[in-house]
Amino acid sequence: MNRLGAHWRYAGLGALILVCLGLLVIAAANIIRIERQMQISATQNMTWIFGQTQIEALSLSAALSSDASSSEVLLRYDLLVSRLNLMRDGPQWRFLSEAGLAEGLMGWRDGLLRLDPAEGGDTAALKAHVSALTRALRQKASQVMSREWQVQSERLDELRKLHLLALAAIIGALISGAALAVLLVDRERRLMRARVDRLRAERLQRDLNRERAASEGYRRFADLIAHQVRTPLAVIDSAMHRLTRSGKPPTPEVIRAKADVSRQAVARLIRLTDTALLMARVDRGAVAPALACHDLDRIAATAIEDLQAGRRVTLRTGNRPVTAICDPVLTSEILANLLGNALLYSPTDSEIDVRPLFSGDMAMCDVCDQGSGMTPEELARAFDNFARGARHRDLPGSGLGLPLARHLARLQGGDLTLKAREGGGLIARLSLPGKVVT
């Protein structure tokens, strides 16, 4: 239905355009006809021509009667002949023919040419002929005037009709143009409304998708927290039951062992809570890095020492210090996260290499493990919130460590990437703006 309505709207627009153009063509044609009629009117002013011919005939008659010089007679004769020739040419001849005066006047002209004084014509006969011509012109002048008034009246009526037609065509074109403008404005308003509706729908869809993603994230986070919190709590509960069990009191060795297990479980809960809180602060923009030049080798060594992983982790430094423009606290958090993942997901008897280096104007720190690595699908989703590989769901972890580490790296103007290591395992590369120390 909407498509059919749009088709009719477009057809109406096309019809209005054609009507407007047609009316403008009609108006232009009528204006051209009016101009032509005015030009014809100017060339057919027979009253004036007849009057001039009478004047020349009277002048020649006077010159013949007063015994004027032959040159004066010839001049007046030539002027009279030229006036008669003018009536014989163009629209004047058509006017005289329609009035029934053409043949008579041309007879007088032919007689005048036979009495040409330059060729020795009889002066007395010429005088008599000119006198008769003057009387004939006087008689026909009223007929010419009457006929010209009639023609002018008809022409005025025709011009009035043409003016009315041109005016009607112009008014019709203006009305059609106004209707076309109204339709175009309405169409533009419809398009604008449709565009606004589409933008609003797209925004609502984005908000809905974001809400769905947030809801799904909260659900996954709640499931993950429930699972990750339940395990250390169960460990602590089991240790407390063992220590408070009735009967023979536990030995000091058992108490120390259960205390160590409980401390590890509490430390795991604290790490999980700290990670979730730091991720929330990053999401709302509450983390502002304090950037300065720092020794990346020293930051990496401190992170290894804090994890007490010196037996499995080897720090491989180069011949010159690697200086990065970074926040040492945030960078330590990133390296601690990467080292924790490498220790967790690689065999206990494998080594982990940490290699600070320069690459162009960037300071790098590679954490290389010899674990099972990630599939291409897992690498593509590694930095999504709560994403965890199917092979690692039974291991401790929140699924927030890598997304948090990348956020912290990008806050400092760097980045975090993962790639497969030749021979198995994974390389996590932290890149930060570097400063070469010479």
C-alpha cells in the first residue's frame, strides 16, 4: 500500500511538472504572437502612409501650377512615385487588397509613370493626372481610415485575448508551481520524518542491543562470581570444619596446612574482588594514569618478584634499558595479570620468558608461555568481557583479566595483543609509548 501511494505521488509530481511546463510554453507562444502583432501594426499604419501620399500629390500639383523649376518638379514627382511604390510593397499591399483599393491605386501609379517629366512627358497632362490622383486619394482616404480602424479593432480584440491567455497560462503555471512546491515540501517532510524515525529506531535498537549485552554480561558475571566465590568459600568452610571437628584436636601441622589453604582462598577472593572493582572504575572513566618515563625492565622484575614466580619465570633483558612512558602501577597490574595467566595455563614444569624490548618508537614487553595456547576463535574473543576458553572453565579466573589489561594499556596510549607462539603456547605483547635512552 505504501509503495502504491508513493507511485501515485511520483506520478502526480510528474503530471504537475508537465502542466507547469506546458502552461509556460503557451504563455511564451502568446507573448511572441503579441509581439508579432505589434510589429505588424507598426508596419501597416495605412492612415499615415495615405496622408503622406496625399501631401506629395498636392506638393507636385502645386509645383506644376506655379511654374516651378524642372528640378523641383522632378523631386516632387520622384517622392510621389516612391510613396505609391511603398504602398505596393509588403503588408501595405495586403491591406489595400483586402480593402479593394489596390488595383485602382496601381492604375494611377502606372499612368503617372507614363508621364515621367524626366523622359519628356506632357506637363499639362501630368498636371491633370496629378489633380485627378489627389481627388482620388482624398476620396479613398476615408475608406482607408475606416478599414484601418476596423482592422485595428479586430487586432486589439485578438491582442486582448492573447494577453488574457498569456496571463491565464502564467497564473496556471504559478498555481501548478505552488502545488508542486507544496508536494515537494510535503515529500521532504515525509522523508525527514522517515529519516528521523529510522534514526530513532536505530538508536533504540542500539540501546536495546547494549541493554541485552549488559544484561547478558551481568548474568554471566553473576554466574562466574557465584562459581568463583563458591570454590574458595567451600575450601575455607572445609578447613574450618576440619579444625573444629569434635574428637582428637588437630595437630599443629594440620592447623598450619588448613591456615595456608584458607589464606590462599581468601587471596583468591580478594583478587577477584579487586579485578571486578578496577574493571568497574575503568568502565566509568575513573582511572587516570600518571604517565612518566619508567624502566620497563624494573617494573617487570617487580611484578615477577611480587608473584614469587622466580623459579619458573625468566626475565630476559637486552644491552640497553627499555624506558616506557607509562603509569608504573597500571603497568604492574597488566604484567601481573599476564604472568598470572601464563602460570595458570601452562604446565608447572615449563618456563615462562619475559622480554622487554624496543620496536620503533614503542616499548614492548612480551610474556611467552609454553601452554596449550588458544584456538583462532578463542583469540578472536579473548578480550571480550567474561570470555573464557572451553578447555579452561574448571580453572580459576573471572574472564575479566585480559579485557582489563587491554583497557589499562590503551589508557596509557599503548595496546595489548595475543598471538600463537611457534612450538606451542602464547605470546602476550604489551606495547607502550617508548623513550630511547642513549
